[in-house]
Amino acid sequence: MDVMPKWAEVVLVPLISLLLAAILSALVILAIGEDPVAAVNLMITGALGSTYGWGYTLYYATNFMFTGLAVAVAFHAGLFNIGGEGQAMLGGLGVALVCLFIPWPHWTIAVLAATVGAALFGALWAAIPAYLQAKRGSHIVITTIMFNFIAAAVLNYMLVNILRPAGSMDPATERFPEAVHLPSLHDLLAPFGIAFSKAAPANVSLVIAIIACVLVWVLIWRTPLGLEIRAYGKSHRAASYAGIGAVRITMIAMLISGGLAGMMAINNVMGEAERLVLNAVEGAGFIGIAVALMGRSHPFGVFLAAILFGFLYQGGAELALWTSIPRELIVVIQALVILFTGALDNMVRMPLERLFLAFRRGGTT
Amino acid sequence: MNFLALFDLSVLDSTVRLAVPLLLACLAGLFSERGGIFDIGLEGKMLAAAFFSAAIAATTGSVWIGLLAGIGASLTLSAIHGVASITFRGNQLISGVAINFLAAGLTVLIAQSWFQQGGRTPSLIGGGRFEPITLPFADALSTVPFLGPLYSELISGHSILVYVALLCVPGTWYILFRTRFGLRLRAVGENPAAVDTAGVSVVGLRFAAVGICGVLCGIAGAYLATGLQAGFVKDMTAGRGFIALAALIFAKWRPWHALWATLLFGYLQAIALRPDIIEGALGFKVQVQLLDAMPYILTVVILAGFVGKAIPPRAGGEPYVKER
């Protein structure tokens, strides 16, 4: 039975959770002797006050859209993919191999190939935990976490021993050729007469991320496969009674999930750094969990939540630059958002449901 | 080729040291999961305990007060996990993830505003650390062939928490399998409705399980920062909480097996620190990255069920609803 109207379910509950997380974050800032109001002001001017700030906010948001979608697709199948971090690392490796070893004539073809490479490597990295879950019943949460650690070791090995250019001490690949340089938002918006900061890293990947949001929406709500994924996620037993194969859905959902997480690499590796470095992902895989929970696993929700976290991330960087608040504040906010929108969901929901029930009774009698 | 070198006394000695935090965390998870509450927040609880034990030990100069502070921090996170997963019947995995991030962020945040040393605590000296204790006759017996060095180096000369952790193994076994509380705890993880019917509080038992888990994680974290190392550094748990969970599955939720499983993981961590010994013993060089990844790879192999099927407590991960 739906106690609450739909708008309360999709808007009110996440907003109240977000508010609780914000209040607690403000208390944390107060506790370390800083002024939360000044901090918020600084974050807003730093992240949204200029096209430079917006450029960073949207750049981070692009990362989080991919990882958020990755977690969301797995959630729909009732699977919890904490391995976005490792899948995005491997995606970076895929992008680097595509960009370094194939001479591309133009970025448009290169970005398509790089997207495929990134998705392929990410999906491959998700495939093993998915197979082990489906066939051997090993818990996907722990295996994907382990694969994050193993991915870090793989990347370390590849960068230090194989991809590092001769004579360089830095564990990173050489720069990608000029031909695969992705146009930034500055380049894209200039023909329309919109002046956008040249230094900001937001690039054409943002468009691909938005397309990915739309495609995931189509997949989940407008295709038979999406129906099967959702059915499997709601009830494994009912799904198997309806003839939906558990192994097949687990594998497909995780491959799509891993692929999406891997695709993040076209933004951070190909679009921004233009070479593969050790810590390229910077925790974006984990932020995907908060983004998916906040966005209620709906692509549009993920889109909005990704922009919110992009703002928090860029704002947090500004805070670390101008105040004594370290960047880890964003990890705390992320934890609080996961806690309130994910684990303590019922704490917000129960009183609200009671409130709506009381209103409804008042209305009918 | 000299395989015996792989079991050098110094390697075995650090095996014990490195296995202790894993063992404590593993037993912590054992209590929680036997009570039907999955806890992937072991990592976060250890990290919080590591920071607060080091911070308080550094400011007060007493490692014992530090230990208490560490246990307190871990218990606070346990309480959050309990409220989220028992009281509000939330998703236990998501709650655990949140706790891990909360600890990872808050420890650095507080460390930075407290000590201004880039997210670490000052190095602990003197009474701020758990010093190694020498067991009786260790020096006198060290000249006895074979058994002497084994006793004086491997068994003697650890900090008190190592012996506490080892005593926790029979302790856990006794509590779980020989007391009324243990019987009820195991029952609540298998069939909470039956426990409820018998008139015993499911919520109370589960909170007790989560609480014990918090205390043990607290000791584990305090040992990391005040026994194994001298102070807290950012993310110093380095995945130990997750390895402990894998060891728990390997041990099939049994205390004695948990000891052997964590010793195995401790050995892998210890040998990874000594590439020179491996090269000497095997005759070829093993990539350091492979050595670092070994515990995680072994975890996956174990989880894949190549060592027999592990069946978790049946009601694990499911919130208990009294009436339908």
C-alpha cells in the first residue's frame, strides 16, 4: 500500500535526508572551529560563482553520473556494486591503451573507440565478481571491494613496469597524442557565443554522460531486459518462477554496471589528464554509491545528485584551498548522505508516513 | 631453493603481530554475524578506534586511557549501525559502507584540526604505547635449541593486546557454545522468530552482538595505532576489516578456525613485507604488486568457494519484523 503520494516519495524523503546530512555536516564544521555559513558561501562562490567553478563542478558531475548510473543499474537488479572504483581504474587503462597505441585521425572517432575500450575493461573487471556471485554464491559486496584493491595493484604494475615511458620516474603513461584531445565546454559553447572558462576541465564527456542517463532510463523502464532486471531485483524467487534466469540477469546487470563505471575514464583520463596516472579515479567510484542512493536509482535523480556532488566536490576543494578545512569534509558529507538516504531511510520515512496517514484520516472524516 | 627460509622466525614473528588486528576484527564480525547482523563497517570502526586511541594516548600519555577512548569511538559507530539496521531495519550493507566513509573522513578531519600534522597524530612514545612484554624465563630458555628461540622470540615479546586477542579465541568459543547467552545469540542469527516466541528480546540480543563487535573492533584499532605502530596515519587500516570478513567466511563463522584463517592472512601480509626472503627461497623475483595483492586475491579465491561451501547464519542481513 502506498501511504504517501508519489511526490513525497521521490522529492520530500530525499530532501529531508539531505537536510539532515547538511545539518550534521554544519555541526562537524562548527566542531572543528570553522564557520559553517562562511564555508557554504565560499563553496557556492567557488563552485558556482564563475564559469571556471561551473566547469569544475560539471567535470566532477560527469564522473559521478557514470559511477552513479553504474551503482543504480546494479541496485535495480538487487546487487550492490561497491567496485566502481576498481572498474573505473581499469576503464582508465582501456582508454589509455586505445589512445596510445592506435593512431586516430580525429577525436570524434577516438572518443567512440575510447568509450568502447573503457566500457569493455570496466565490464571485464565487474565480470569476475558477477560470475562468482551468480555461479558460486560468493558475496558480491566483498568480492567487488577486493577487486578494488587488486585493480590498484594491476594499475600500479602496468604503470610502473610497462606503460611508463623510458627515462621517466613518474608512474604514469606518456601524454596522449594531440589528435585525441577532447573539446572542452569552452570549445563547444564558443560557436553559440557563450563565453565559458578555458581553464576548466569540463568537456564533451558531459554530453556522453547525459546520453548514458537517457539510455539507462530507456533500458530500465522501456525494454523487456529492463523489466527482467527490475523483477529480479524485487524478488529473486518470483523472477525465477517467471523464467528469468538468475545467472543471466546477474551477469548482464553487472556487465552494464561495470561498463558504466569504466566509461568514467573518458572524462577524467582522456578529457582532463590526457594521460593515465596512478590515482586517477580519486574516490569517484565510491561517491557513485551516494549519488545512486540520493537519486533513488533513477537516471534523472542520478543526474541531479551527480551535479549536487560535483558542487560539493569542487566547493570542498575551494574550502581546502582557502580555509583549514581539509578535503576529507566531502567524505564525511558523502558518508552522511549514504547513512540518511540509504541506511536510515526508515527513520525519515516512518514519521512522514504517520503524518500523511493522519492527514488522510482528517480529510475523509 | 630453500623453502624453509619462507618460515624464518622473523617472518613468523611479524605474522603473529599482523594477524592480531585481523583476528580481533574477525571475532568482532563473528559475534555480529552470528547474531544476524552483517557488518562491513569493521574497517571503519577499527580506523576510528585507531585514531582516538592514538590521539588520547598522545595527549594524556596513558595508553590505557587511549584504549578506552578507542573502544568508545568504535562503540559509537556500532550504536549507529545498530540503530540503522536493528531499530530502523535499514540495509545493513549500506549502513556499513556509510560507517566506513564516516570514519575515513572524520578521523582525518579531526586529526587535522587537533594536531595540524596532515591528518596524523604525533608519534607515541613511552607510556603512550603498548610495550612488548617478556614472558617469564624467555631469556633463560633462549639458548635451548629450537624450542628456546621459538619461545623467546615467537611467543614472548609481544604487547599485552596480542595475548588478549589470543585469549579471545577460547573466550569466544566458550561464550558462543557453552553459555545461555551464546545459544540465544546463535539462535537469533538463525531463526529470530523462534527466539522471540521463547520470550527473549531479539532487539536486545542483536544490540548486544553489535556492542561486543564494537568492543573487539575497538581493541583491534587501538592495537594498530598503539601496539603495531606508534601513532595514527590516514587510512591505516588498509582493508584489514574486509580481509577479516573474508577470514570469517573462510573460518565458516567458527572461533578456532578464525584464528587459523587470520594467521594465514597475517602470514601473507608478513611475507609481502620481505621480498628479499621470497627471492632467496624461490630463486626468482616476485613482483611487489603481486605480493601486495596476494591477501585480496586469496580472499576472492576463498569466497569463490574453492575451499568448501560456507553457509552463513540463515537470518543474516535481514531485519527482524515482529509481526506480519
